[in-house]
Amino acid sequence: PHAALPYQFSRLLAGDIVLTSVTLVDPTLQIIKHPTGRLNFQEVLKLNEGPSSGTSPLIEFRDVRITGGSLVVKLPWSPPDTVSSEASRLTSLAADRARPGRIVEESPEGLRKVLSFDSLNLRMPLLRISTPDHQPLTFNIDSLRTLVSDPAITVRDLQAHGWTKGDSLAFTISRGALPHTRFHGGGVITWPKGPMLYDFALEVPLLDLEDVRGVSPDFPSLRGQ
């Protein structure tokens, strides 16, 4: 693994973290959400630890490039709200673990759903994690290639803009490609207590259902425009 992280020393003295470029080669990265809702990188960067009305530092990474990376995302697992007993919780857990690509692991903080992004190649002109006026985390993606574990999808290319607030991620996709599928559009992913919820509106000029069999193994072999 190799990392290059030039920074603006004057901004660092002012309490801000502004990296003019970030280059990571063969990194292994982890994002962990605790049951409290805090993320591990918020703890490292000491974010949201003071009064809610206080000023946050500017934390901004520019020209981010990742080559041959691996990213693991761990989120608290909870059964659906309809589950009302321990027996039904165990049934729900067993059914979830039986889904292709699904990993739910034990941890000291309880059960966690694990997502992995392997063979990660990414270019981001901007990743803004924190601002003095508490704006949402924002990112721009110029290109992305990766193998997603859950659902099992191969992303060949992606150009997108996104932002997060609380337990939701909103995004717009100007260009997206799976092996034999092309798409653009936008949507929102939310992860409240219970299963992740997806709300997408995509235009798909070229579709191969085999590219998205990770979403449903029952999709037929069908390709078209």
C-alpha cells in the first residue's frame, strides 16, 4: 500500500484539514457505523463532539485517487419493524443471511451488515466531509470501477454527485455502466432502524438483466434497449 497526502499547512494551523490531493494505492479502508449513529471517521476527526451549535472545521479532500483498493462498510443490522419476538427475530436473521452475498456478522456492538467494494478504482475531484456551517457531507465522482458484494454487481463506470444527511444518501448519476447496461438518473438510499430502503429513478437506454441478478436471482436472461 502507498499513500500521498499533500496538505495546506496554513489551513492546518487554522484548524482546518484541506488536502489538495489524495493518492492511495492498494489501500484497505473501513467505514463503520456504530449503533449510536456515529461513524468511525467522525471519531478519528473529532467531529460532532462539542455543542451542536458550535462551529465545525472545514475538512475537504480534493483530487482523490484510489487504485486497487478495498472498502468494507459495516452497518448495524436490525430486523424489520414488524418483528415482535425473539423467535421471529432469529427467523428474520436466518432469512437475511441466506440471501446471496449477504453477510451479517457478530460484533461487540451487536449484529452488523457487511458490504464490500473490491478492486476499487476511484477518481473524486471533491470529498467534503465537514464545513463550519454544518453542510451535508458532499462528494463528486468522476469515475468509479468496483465489484460490489451486496447486491453482487460489477460497476464498470460511474460519474455521480452525492450528499449525505443523517441516515440517508441522495445522489444523481450522469453516467453509469455495468458490463452490458447503461444508465443515468438519481435516487435516495436510507438506512433507518431495519432494512436499507432504496428509492431510484433511472433511465436505462441499454439493459441486461444478468448484470443485476445480484438484486434478484429470478431475473431472466433478457437484454434490450
